[in-house]
Amino acid sequence: MIRFLLHRVAMTVPLILLVALFIFSLLNLAGGDPAAVIAGEGASAEKIEALRTALGLNEPFLVRFGAWLLGLVQGDLGTSLFTRKPVTELIGQRLEPTFSLALLTLVFSVLIAVPLGVIAAWKAGSWVDHLTTGVSVVGFSVPVFVTSYAAIYLFALTLGWLPVQGYTPLAKGFWPFLSHLILPAAMLSISYVGLVARITRSAMVEVLGQDYIRTAAAKGVSEPDILLRHGLKNAGVPIVTAIGLGFAFLVGGVVVTETVFGIPGLGRLTVDAIARRDYPVIQGVILVISGLYVLINLVVDLSYALLDPRIRQ
Amino acid sequence: MPSLIRASASDGAAAPARWAGAIARHPGLAIGTLVLVVVLAAALFAPFLGTVDPNRLNPMLRLKPPSASAWFGTDRLGRDIYSRVLFGARVSLIVGVSVAVLVTALGLTVGLLAGFLKRADSVLMRLMDALMSIPAVLLAIALMSLTKASVGNVIFVVALGELPAMARLVRSVVLSLRERPYVDAAITSGTRLPLLLVRHILPNTVSILLVQGTFVFASAMILEAVLSFVGAGTPPDVPSWGAMIADARGTFQIAPYTVLFPALALSLTVLSVNMVGNGLQAVIDRQARR
């Protein structure tokens, strides 16, 4: 058990290094000259060249990567070219909205998707099953910005139930905070629900076909007990995996959703930084989010040991 | 695709009856294919379907609701939405198909190498793990904003995000095929690796690649729209559904049709591709059970 944990944790270090190398080299290869961006339009070639030297941009690729990595280990992601603030500080300011949105989306999705998947598997072939398949196909197919506009039109503009856009921090009261997040989180969870419900269904169908389920039924165990204690518990691994892998999916949705709903989170920060060619911020945000993804999947892997005793040995 | 449907149909029935049976069994596949054919026709024959120049500005006719002269209305610059939706289908389909083909070819190569060469396996798969850890949307937006806006670049960055999942899938299929007795037999009888791959492994991956390729097609169209939506997609003179929706951000409260038509076109097209994918999956599952 301990060995499994240690091995899995040790594996993440080279993975994060590789991710960092990927991000750094891809963004470097993609071109663009930070010095020209800082110098502004109409700057002379000499001035840009002087800036390049001052910023260390004339150093070889590996030296620059090493310097970035060294800062990274010390918790320093560089300084924004635009605001001149440390990237870590900029990211820190944007964490609350993004985390709140992601967490609420996760809660919505799991609360809807897991019961839907379980019922679909239990009543395979019924209308609930067809509905689940339908919902997941449509959820995958309709982009989040399309559903978002429809939701804004209906719930905010026509019915006036919820605010059109914006964000209120939790410190300013729970309802103002929640009311701004309900629509974006609900729209964002549509595709997530499709993913998780589909995996839950297929995992449950497989488990419910096992001999021990028939034995339990023959012993007279009640249906809810069979579904939840014997069924869902054993279908846990693929479901948790889908939730973890879906995080990457969620991040993409967050970027778009924050743009549509005007939420000042990490997604907005990235889109704004990209518009300004603010390289250190772009690199920093992508790295932090990728690192989070790696960590979430580490937690997912470790949770297998909790869900499945066979893995502990 | 027709051969798959035919193969799953019952024995000896007349061709029309067989087709009718196949459609009844897989209505999603039939409807999806039909919608896709319509979209494809609209894209191909856009200039002949009563359209005008999709980029023609007409300041006199800004934000006109749908009418006999402008079927889907006009946008905030007076451009004809119907024409833009039809021409927008081109870039969506081109990106979708190109990414699907590119990702299938690359994923197949990486997956085959990883599945058969132990030494390449760990290196390739760690690279794929790392690539998979970087959220595709973020990476694509960042890369597009730093490079020139062109359809080719969009295809490349979208494919980069879709590749790792495909490579993993091919590898897992190859690993399970390797355990089959006929592969053992082929190796024992001295079949060389290239021939083994082409004759015994490749044909057995086709159905899975077809299904996964369809899903990549659908997801690439969404990613293209997302890129255009955040302003990091195709050049402004190429009409794109995502860019149209982004463009209508400021006008959709007073003129909902500016968002409605491109949004419907995008959603229905992606939905039809996903329905085709699901249908193919069902056909293959059915065959596998026999």
C-alpha cells in the first residue's frame, strides 16, 4: 500500500517537469517577441535588441528554460509584462471565482449524473435509459457558449430570475454569490453530466451483470441496497476516473463560460493575457492549471486504493 | 459505412428491406447521416443556394430581422446571416474532417509503435500523458494567439489537443490484440513486424478508429468554434460559426436571431456527427456480440 502510494506520488514529479517543458517550448516555438511587446509599437530596433538582452531573451533555449524552472521551484512564475505584478499574485486574485465555479459545476454534475446513470443501468432500455443517452449526446454536442446564451436570454433577460453576468465574492453574502454562479455552473455541467452519466451507466451495467448481484437478489436484499451497496460501490473506480479526466474538459469550459458571463477568474485572466501577448502570465496560468490536473488525477488514482481493496495489496 | 450496415443486416433479405431494417434499428445513425449530408451539400454548393457575398457590409441594412430578402436577418454590420451560416459550414467541416484524419493517422502511428516496441512505449506514453495534462482549449488558444490566424494553424493546434486520447486508445487496442492466438501464430511462423502490423493488427483497429475518429470530428468542430469565439481562430475574412456567435455578443439582447442561426447550425452539425458516431458504435457492438 505504502509502496503503491509512494510510487504513484514519485511519478508525478517527472510528469510535471515534462508538462513544463512542453508548455515552455511550444509557446517559444509559436513565435512572438516579448521584447517587441514591452517596447511597444514604433520602438526602434536597437531598443528592442537592448530589451532582449536585458530580459535574457538572447540566452540559449535551455538556459532560459532552466531559469524559468528554477523560479518555478521557488514559487516564482515571473512578472507580468503588462501590469508588472508577479504572476503568482495575479493568479491568486483570480482563484476564488474559478474555484467556486468549478466546484459548483462538479456538485451539480455529480448530483445529477450519478443517479441518472444508476437508474439508466437499472432500468436498461426504459425511457430513463434513452433519456440519459439522449442527454449525454446533446450535452456533448451543444457548445457551452450556445447553451449559455440561451440560458441568459431565458432566465436573466426574459424571466429576470438571475443576474445576466458578473461575479460577487462570497464575502459579500451567500445569495449574491450563488445567484451569479447558478447559470454558468448549470450550463457548464451539461456536458460534464453527459460524460459522467454515460460512464456511470456502463460501469453499473457491467457490475449488475455479476454473479454476486444475482446472489444478493436471491438472498432477498432490497433493490436500493443492491444498487447502492453492492452495485455503485463496485462501479466506483471508472466513475471517479471519469470525474477526474473530465476536469480537463471542465477547464476548457471554464475559459469560455467566464468570457460569456463576465466572471473575473483564471479563464478571463488567460484570455486577457493572450490578447496582450503577456507571455509570463500565459505560461504561468497554463502551467498552474495543468499542474492541478496532474494533482487531481493523482488523487483519483490514490482513491482507487480506497474504493478497491485489491489495489491496496 | 455502407458495408458495416449491410454486414449487420439480417441474412438474405432484399436490399431495400435490408436498408429499411438497418435504419429502423439505428435511427440515430440514419438521422445523423442525413443531417450531415445536408450540411455538406450546403457547404459545397453555398454559392448557388441564394447566398450573397458573406463578407459584404451593408450599413443601410443593419440588424434587420429575418425576411424574404434576408432569410436569417442581417448582423450588426449588415452582413447577410443566411450566407454567413452557409459559408461558415465550410470551415467547420474542413477543420473537423482534417483534424479527424490527422489525429487518426498520428494516433495510429504512435499507438502502434507504443503497443509493439517496449522501448518506445514508456517514452511515447509519458509524452502523451504530459500533453494530455495540458487542457486542450487553453493550449490551443495560447498557440493560436501567438501564431498567424489561419485555417491550417487551427487544424494543427486542435489536432495537438486531440492526439493523446487517440494514441492511448490505439495502444490499448493493440495491446489486447497482441494477446490473441492468431497474432502469436503469425509471430511464431516468422511474420515480420511490418507485415504483421499491416495484415493482422491494422484491419482489427479500423472499426474502433472509425468510431473514435467520428467523435474527434465532432469535438474538433466545437474547439474550432471556441477558438473563433474567443478571437483566436480563423482569419476574420473566413466566416465561422464561432466568430459569428462572438460577434453577436453585443446584439443578441435586441436581435436574438444574430446568435440563434449560427448557434443552431453549429449544434445540429456537431449533434449529427455524434449521432453517427454513436450509431456506428452500436453497429459494431452488435457485430461483436454475434
